[in-house]
Amino acid sequence: MLVALSAGEVEAVDQPVAVGAEWDVALIDLYRAQRLPLLRLAVLLTDDPATAEDVVQDAFVALQRRWHAVDPAAAAGYLRTSVVNGVRTLFRRRGVARRHLHAVGPEDVPSADLAVLLTEEHREVVEALRTLPRRQREVLVLRYWSELSEAEIAEALGIARGTVKSSAARGLASLQKQLGDRRAR
Amino acid sequence: MPDELEQRLRDSLRAYADLVDAPQSDDLPTPSAAGTTPRPTVRRWRTAVLSAAAVAAVVSWSFWLVTSDDPGAESTASSAVGAAESGTALSEQPREGDSAAAAQDAAGSVLSVPASPSVGVAYAVDLHTHCGVLGLEIGGIWFAADPPLVEEGAHPPPGWDEPDQHGTVTLMSADEAVFTDDAGHEVRLRSTGEPVRPPFCE
């Protein structure tokens, strides 16, 4: 809740940051090192390279805006969380737009499906992954592609470790069933 | 079998990720330059914000002249307009009075935006999330979250602190702001043009 203001406690306020501030060398190095892995992570979560690019760029812009307050050693984790949250926010916003506007905007048109370039064995897995609830997919991607621990995934997604464990188990069980069914057909 | 599935998942995710090539452009993303990078399917709201700030400000200012009986609110709107019209969006530092005003409450726990915020300046703030992420009062005006983030039971989504989420809010123009925090959340806020906030959930 916002309350009436009182003067004299200026120390409690963050230092102001100009949105258009220059990038320092460490941030540029981070951008060059992390851009591609983050882009790949975002594609694994969205299936859409253009959307992924947008989410990743927004994550870096947000980091630049907060650079004064972020521990450089934790910046990669900040970016990863920012990308996951960015994807969620994007999907949520599109869901709201669909419900209220009843129209498909240009941002809802997916890019060409990269997965068609995969071998059939890999494509089956990716297609099965796409059917999972969003959280299960996030957990599996962070666990089996980003190779994060349960604790790291919990921190990145803002959920309990128990939820990470149960989401992973359910996701794997669902994948197992779907891939088994495909094989049986 | 689970190990086999895990290995297959790893291999497939790696193969899928490897299809994503390194971007050809090495340009650093900025709010104003983002539109120059190849992002064809997403609206570029930021690129137009600052150039449209003066227009939006005039509209807001006119609205308040016509509708507001509250001289304090009108003054607030005018001050935000002044910041946008004077072209100070990217580099302006907060005025001394603003900094003094942006402070904690008597309990020392809740930060809010100063009465006369400047465009392009990040202010520390505690965003009230008890009923979900609904919006924030900025300069006496209610800025609504776009979209509001409300989970079932009128709570914020997982990952948000409750009842407040500490972060910063930056006024991008007279009618648009962005809240960000260390957890990586980013919420766009749009002015409702009124000092009215939604009723509390309890």
C-alpha cells in the first residue's frame, strides 16, 4: 500500500538511473557472452525465434536499467530469471489480449517452426514437450538444457524446491507416456 | 528407462537449441534503438514512447484542466507533463525536492514515488501485491498494470513477494511507466488518468 511521504530519509532511496545510460565494459562482455545461450533458452520456452529475441533484448535492457544494483556475479542468473519471467509475461499478455480483444495481433503469428529441421527422433521429443503445462516445460528445460540444480531452478522460477521436483516428475512421466504412445502407433 | 528418457530429452533439447544461430547484429539493445534490431513480430512500444511523450503529455494536461477539481492532482499532472515536454526523458536527474519526497513511511517499510516524478528516472518503490499486481500510484495518478497479474484467489503470481515487491519504477512518458525488480520482473504500467485505485481485495 502506498502511504503519505515523509522527508528526511533519502538514504533509503535507490540512486537514480538514466534509462539511456552508457553500457560499461562488463555489461557489454556479459551481453556478448550470454546473448546466444539466453536466446536459445528463450526459443526452447517459446518456439519462436523472433519472440525469443525480443524477450532477451528486454532482459538486457532491464538489466542495464538496474546495473547499479545488481551483483555482477549474479547477473547471469538475473538475466535467466528475467528471460523466463519475460516469456511468462508475454504469454499472459497474449492470453489477456485474446480474451478481451478477440483478435489475433501480428505478434501472435509464430515464426517458421525450427523444429521441422530436427531429425524425427528429436522432433518427437520437442513436440511432446510443447504439450506440457508451461511450468513443467520450464522446469525440464532448465534442468536438462541449462543443467541447473533443483535449488537453482527454484530460485529462477520463484517456486519451492518441492514444486520443482514434482513438476519435473510429472513432466517426465507425461513425456514418457507420449513418446511411448507414439512408438506404439 | 527414466535415465534413457532423461538422456533423450537432453539430446533433443541440445539439438533444438543448436538450431538457433548467433545473431548477426551485435548492436547493444537500448529502449530507443531496439526497433532497429530484427524483431519483426513484436510491437515496439518503447521506440515510440519518448517521441510521443509531448503529445501524450498535452492530452493528459488537457484532460486534467477539464476534469480535475483537485488542484493538487492538477499540479501533479502538470509537473509530469513538464518533464516530458522539456525533453528530459533520458538524462534528467531527480530534483532535490523529489528525492526528499521519495522516502519511507512512518513505519519505515513502504517506499512510494515522489509527488513530482521525472521521466526517465528510476525510483525505488514497494509495489503493493497483496491482491495481485494491479498497478501503482505515480504522482497522484493511478497507473494500472498492463496486464494485471492476478492468480486465483487474488494473489500475485509465484515469484512475487507479498504484500509488497521492492523494485524501481521509471516513468517512460506522462502516461506510461515500467516497474522492474531484482527478481527480473518487469511490469508495464499505463496511466488511468485518474487518482483512483482499484478497491482492495479484502
